[in-house]
Amino acid sequence: MTIQANINQAVLLLRSGDVIGFPTETVYGLGADASNPIAVRRIFALKGRPVNHPLIVHVQNREEAESWAVFNQMAIEIADRYWPGPLTLILPKRKHVLDEVTGGLDTVGLRCPSHPKAQSLLKAFGSGIAAPSANRFGRISPTSAKHVSSEFGPDLFVLNGGPSKIGIESTIIDLCDDKPAVLRPGYVTNSEIERQWGPLGHSDRSAPGTLKAHYAPKTSLLLSQNPKEDCQTLEARGLKVAMMEARPVADYARDLYGELRRMDQSDVDILVVEMAENEGVGIAVNDRLKRAATGSPHELEEIDVSKDNA
Ligand code: TXA
Ligand code: MG
């Protein structure tokens, strides 16, 4: 099929109330017509996601975003600086925005993705697409079309846009108060926002669904300061161990979820993970690593390597 034929098919499916997988530069989304309550409910059913976890509405530009939410001056400036791109804005919603999308909140999350196929899709569809990451609830976000199909099976139509360039979900900024508040760190960093728009505030509005344990692989994870030593210690105990080393941080973000998925396909007992340097995009990478390690089947006490290293 040509690219245009694929986009046309995706649009037909969206118009008839179906759910599709589609690429963005951050991670793949599971999209439906944001104005169709039945279609939006299908997303929750497919993902197994609690209905009070709101969805992001994806739009083609700021003008369209303004038909979903009320933009203040700072929101206009930030959108014009970062869109299209890996940034979601939380703003007061317009009346018509469905409770199914917002989880009953009076705010809505909006994002204009830069991936060329996402852009073509949004232009051809001509309205907002509600979409969470295209993974089952609590699991690892997908960064390829293949990941999406492995989550939901071959019956789900997935628009293939190649591997996601950024690889972790968008930065979420709440702009409902005077100061911008970061609800989820991402590729657009806290310090960038702070430099331009002043000190960050704290939002009482958390992002429902940014749970402590999330992005969870099945393989146990050990976050480590001394990955090489810890690997040796664990191997000496008879465990099958793999190591994920830190690397330039944009590469780390891009590779992260694919590597965790690869581990789940392998017979590795435990993945020893070197954290990124905790600045810039490294803050977002470490945030995802910590969530992925929370609730790992191997409790930390059980694999307390510090004693062996002492
Ligand atoms: O990069 C991304 O943001 C990807 C791609 C597909 O765009 N989407 C994504 O969606 O990560 P999801 O649903 O997996 O995560 C969105 C987060 C959720 O934690 C949700 O609670 C929060 O955004 N969110 C959405 N609307 C909100 C609102 N009105 N107020 C507070 N948080 C909101
Ligand atoms: Mg998600």
C-alpha cells in the first residue's frame, strides 16, 4: 500500500469509530476520534485502562488546539516554541470536550506531534485524535509498529512510521496557573522551560495515571551505581544477568523501551541498569527507569549487592 492509501485507510477507520495504532516521535499512540464517546471508550477497553485516567488530544496545530482548550499568553508562547514536538499542555477545556477524554476533569491535555505521518494523519482526519501510548495498562510504551502489534494482535490497524526517534513519552506541562508545572519530565527539559518562562510552580493537579510503578517490564531490574561489579556479584550467585549501560542521553531515551522489551523476550533473570546522569533529558530517562524498577519481582533486599561489594 502507498503511504497515502495507508493514511486514507486510517482516516476511514477513525471516522467509523475504530481504534488505530499510529506513530509519533515520542512513542506510538492508540488513537480514536476524540469527539466520538463510543470510540474513546474503546481505547480504555482495549488498553485495560482505568476510565478516570485522561487522554491527550492530538491536534495538527495550535489553532486547532484552541478549539479544545482556552490558551493563555504563556500557553500560546510555549506552544509556538515547541509544537510540533514532544510536549503536552494541560489547559482549561472547552465545554464540548468529552468527559470520556478528560476523565471528568475540567482540563484537557493537548499535543501537536511532529512525526510526518502523524501530521499527515491529523491533517487528513481534520479533527482531534485522543490517544494514550499504545501499550496495555502499566506496560512498556511501544516505539515501533511491531511493538504495537505484539501488544494488541494483528487485528489492530497500525500506521507504520518506523522507530520512534525520541523514544520516551512527551513532557507534560500544566499551564492552568501562573507558573508552569511539570507533571511528567520528557525530552523538553524542566531547565529549558524554567530559563524561558521563569520558576516552575507545583500543580495540585497530578497526571492521573503517572503511577509510581509503571512502564513495567517482566524482567527484574536493578538500578545500580556500579553495574559491572553488580553483574559479577549476581552472576556468581548463578543468575542470568544482562546489563544496560548509560550512553549519550538522547540515545538512551530512544533505546530504552526497545531494550526492556528485548529483555522480556530473553531468558535473562535480572537486568542491571546504569542510571543516566540526572540532568536535562537524563531526568526523564531516570524517571522511567525508576518506575520500571518499582515492583520488580526481585525485591532489592533479596539482591542486596552492597554487602558483597563492601
Ligand atoms: O508522548 C506522549 O505523550 C504519548 C504519545 C502517544 O502522544 N502519549 C502518552 O499518553 O504518553 P498516555 O495516556 O500514556 O499518558 C498521558 C498522561 C497520563 O498520565 C494522563 O494522566 C496525563 O497524561 N493527562 C492527560 N490529560 C490530563 C489532564 N487533563 N490533566 C492531567 N494529566 C493529564
Ligand atoms: Mg502511557
